Amino acid sequence: MTAMTAISGLLINNNYIDIISNNIANASTIGYKSSQPIFFDIFSHSCYSNTPIGYGVGISNIIQNFSNGMLVETGRDLDLGIIKDGFFRVLDAQGHVHYTRNGQFLIDKNKNIINIQGMYLTGQNKSHSKNTFNNLSNLEPINLQHAHILQAKPTSSIKLSRALNSDMNPINHENNSDNDLSQKDNYVSNITIYNKDEKAETLTISFKKTDKKNTWNVNIKSNNLSDDSDKKENINKSFDLKFDSHGELISEAVLSIQSENSKYENITLDLTGTIEQLDSDNSYHEYFSSQNGYAKGSLKTFRILLNGEIIGTYSNEQTVPIGQILLSKFISPEKLHPESGNLWSATEESGQGDIGIAGDSGFGTLTNGTLETSNVDLNKELINMIIAQRNYQSNAQSFKTEDKIINTLLNLR
């Protein structure tokens, strides 16, 4: 009995040393999680005793410690770290799903984001026709090929707010042409817009005080068409704005300035925030102006936000979402099956896990330009190795003692 007990101790402590050695070997492996054996005792009934006798030791399981490793800066845009819970979800060439904490990614020749082993990082690609990532079950390899070109977008919305001086002298429209009016008197704003032909035009919006109390006339014209163009193609709108005694706008703030020409999108002008004021010091201040159209552009660079959203920057100075990295998390990650390459796969005990956006409830956040180092504590592992070595030596002594007893019995005469 003593020999078998000692042998179990020798074998188990040899396995323990193997586990410790593997931890030490992976002390510099990105995203590695240290392992630890779970020991259990073995008892057996002897034929000459009614009391169970210890029969050795075994390893019931090897669990991994999924505490976070330290994040180190690399400065590389496609190096990603996860703070707290979550795994990157990757697909191999056969379509099998794996999970990893190693955030070292590359872009292959087909513009897929891949890990070092060539597996595809999954999430959602964003087409410019949809604005949100709302179907978390529809996962696919993230590919940036679709985002290489950003097609032109005709202007459909203009926002403009002005502070108009109520002390301005009214303008007689019958005796004054637009050419005779100064920009200061007209509160002129020149805004670049884009038509359906992907061409830029200048839209001139001018505000003129009328002889009616608290009333201003707004004139809108597209004024950069060629001389031989049909004037019917111009945007040419005029309407009045009315303000109350406190200078607040009481007319409709959002107006349609659609041209009869089909080359323009249905354009609305939002004048929310426009006021009439008595303070002459701010009479010519333009609070805000913007429009939502742009010319065609090509992808220059991209960046990854803390929530995994991929934002593309284009040559036309537009920044738009082009993809979304999604994370997976498990209630019991210790039940995942470890694989070579610093990967894990789901098991029946772990379940398939939840999928979500980084930073949402229960999911960790991403950091770009950083990597998560191994969580191996070398000091602790070296101490464990000394303990395992002592245990091995002690069991060897037990085996030697049993061997001497057997030799004594064999030499009896």
C-alpha cells in the first residue's frame, strides 16, 4: 500500500511540476492565463481493516486563473487589450469558433482583420445604408474592403442659427437689389452643399430686416451655376421669419427649400436657435452652421474606440463608423477548453457565452495600442516549484522506506 501511495505522489507532483513549468514558460505570452491543479485524496478499504486507509493523491482538474494581466503600451493601432471580462471571438479557416485574450491583430491582403494564426476577428461590418449595430446574433468576419470608398452624399439638411440685431434699419426690397446690399447688412452665410451629381455648390442664405415689426426676410439662392444654365435649376426661396417681443423665433424653425430641379435632394433648413436681440455687440455673430452632404472620399485611416466601434477617416474629411468588434463572455470561463495558440473553445459546461459590445453591462472595455500580458506570477510559481520538488522528494523517501521493508521480509530465513 505504501508503495502505491508513494507512486501516486511521485506521479502527481511530477505533473504539478509540469504545470508550473508551463506557467513559467508562458510568462511572456500575450493574454496567457496561468494554470493550477486541483488535488484530491484517495481512500481505500483494506482487507485487514474496517477503517478506510489513505491510498494516495490525484488531480481532479486543472483550472486557469482568468484574472487580468497587466496592460502594456505598444503604440500599434491594431493591438487591443480587454479591461476586465470578455474574449475576442475568432473564426478559423474551417469556420470553427475560438476565443482569445490575445489582441495582436493584422490586416490581410483581403482587408480582413486577423490574429497571428490567421483567424478572422468577428463582429459586424457597417454598410453606409444602416446606422446602428442592432443584431448581435449576426456575426461575421470584420472586413474593411467595403469601407475603402465612401460614396458621395447629397445635402438633405442644413442647420443655421444667427443673432439678428433688432436695431438694423429695414430694407426696401423694391429699391434695393441684392448686389447693392453689403454682407453685413444682409447677414450673409455662404454654405457649401452637394447635389446628386456629386458636385459642390455654394448656397447663399441672407437675412434682411423688413419694415414689419419683429420680421425678417430670409432669401436662399444657389449662385454658382454657369451662365448658360437654366435659372429654373437654381434654388431660389424666400420667406419671412417672425419673432416675439423677447426676440424668440415664433415662425416654423424647420423649412423645406426644395428646388424644382431633381438634381437636389429634398433639403430642409433648420433655423433653430436664431434670435432677434437688442445687444448690438453680438449682432453679426453666427452661432452655428452645418450641412450633412459630402463628396466622394477614400479611406485614409481608422481608429478603434473603447466600445469596439471602428471609425474610418476619409479623404473628404468625413469620419463614419465602418465596423463593430463584439466580445464574448462566459459565466464560468474556467470551463472553457484550452487549446494551443493561446485559444479556448466553448464546452457544454461553459455554454456558448453571451455576445455584446465592449463597455455594456458585464463586458469589459477595449484599449487600443496596448496588449494584455501574461498573468503568471513568477515569484509564486518558483515557490510552488520548490514545494512540488520537496513533495516529490518526500514521496521518493516513502518509496525507499517501503522498498527496504520488502527487502527485509524477503531476507528472512
